[in-house]
Amino acid sequence: MPAHRTLRDGMPADRPLRLVAVHAHPDDETLTTGLTLAHHVEAGDEVHVLTCTLGEEGEVITPGLAHLEGDGERLAEHRRGELEGAMAALGVTHHLLGGRRPRWRDSGMAGSPAAAHPRAFAAADVEEAAALLADQLAVIAPDLVLAYDPWGGYGHPDHVQTHRVTARAVELLHARSGSDAPALYVVLTPRSWAEQDRAWLASHVPPGATSPTGATARVPDPQDAFPPGVVADEVVTHAVVDPDALPRQVAALTRHPTQVSVHPGWFTLSNDIAARLPGREGYAAWPQARAVLQRLQGVPEP
């Protein structure tokens, strides 16, 4: 596989970069782009995170906080506090879509009762949400915006909606500002990396390792299907590879105990499936990658 470019390629070299990562729920920022955020903070860049909802529908893996699950408003406030701790650990500036409180709320998984809530983010008007996001991005004036791939990594409706809204917001900024608008990159994982990570987990996750709930961690089988965000290696054109930034990402992950159980070099979520913390994250420029993804595996309609 050819060497990846960095997110600095084509960016101004005479000043720190300004970067914004747009995410659906608290913890997504650290799980999905935390290594990149930590890397750019440690390089002296100005780094922001913008979160679209407060994760009202999240499952709670901490037994002592299990009473919060299903209590949307109380869980949202608790997760806001976790998010603030993670932002401090990463060293980034945080924003919510819509201001002090998000305009929309967590939609839950497809088909869940939460999806029918009148404020469900997945059902928000994309043009309305994108215009709001574009206005907030215009104030920050980033060089780079990071978002999910068209499948939202693994298909969560709010992640998919975050991709749609962010892509449209950047389009609006290009219409307003032309060449001064930010570049957009979506998170993608090369298949070879995903295969290496599964092999690593098979040899590093101790038998019988458990989460706070007492459930045993499961190492993915080599034959298990990958999520759609794992793509052919050639689709991933840019990467951040920085194991030295991993401790900052791990410190931020530990601030999300209702969602994440952190172990040496790996973690589990509520599904108890072990996932590696590999010290690297992959990206592709958007919409430039769309045609390649469409040819290889199809892309959801906007």
C-alpha cells in the first residue's frame, strides 16, 4: 500500500492549522478521531470538536450509573459532563450544534421509539441543520473539517445524518467563500489495518477479560464481516499515525465510563466486542472519494 499523505498536505505551512471534528454523540469524538485530535493538539494546532446531540439514548455500561439508561434528560446531562472531561483531556475547544443546548437529540438505533421523537436528529431537515452548522463553522473558520463516512462508520442513523449535514454545510461554505472554505475529510479504515487489528486482538486480549458489567470481552472472529467504514486500502489516501499521541486519546476515553471500558491497548463498548487502539486513523477527501466508493461498494444517497 502506498504511503498515506497527512492532513497537512496542501495546508498553510506558515501557521498552526485550525481543525474541527463534527460528531453525533459524546464519546464518538474520542473513539473515531481521538488520535487525530490528540496529534494535532500536540503539534500546536487549534483543534475544535462540535457535537450534534448529547447521547440521550446511549446504553450505560457502568453498573453504578445504570439508573440513567432510558432517562434521556438525566443521561444527557451526565454525558455532557463526561464530554467536558474528555475535551479537557484532549485539549480541544468544544461546541454543540445549536449553541448551549443542541437543537436536536439522539435518535437511537433505526426502528427504536426514539427515532420517532420530534427532535430526533436523524429526521432533522438536512438543509436546516447544515445551514446552522455552516454558520458555526464560519465563526471558527477551520482549514479542515473531519466527519464520518457516508455509512456513519457502522450505520447508526445519527452518524449517517452527521455525514449528510456536515458534507452539505461544507458545500454551503464553499458557495459562500470559495477557496477560503475548509477541506472535508471522512474517516475510513483500510482493510489491511482492520485485519492487522483483529490479529493483534487475538494475541493481546486476555481470556476471560471482562467489562464493568462482568461480561466477557469477545475478540472478533477473522471471518466476521467488517463494518462498511472498512474499505479497500486504495480508498484511504490520508492518515494520522502517531503512537505517541495515544496516551492523550486513552486519557480522554477514560472520561466516558458510561460508554467505554478501556483496557491496555484496546477497549469495549456495550456490545463487549474488543476493539484495538492502534495509534492510527485513516481518511479520504470528500467528495473526491465518493466516485471510488460508489464503484467499489456503493454509497448511500445523500
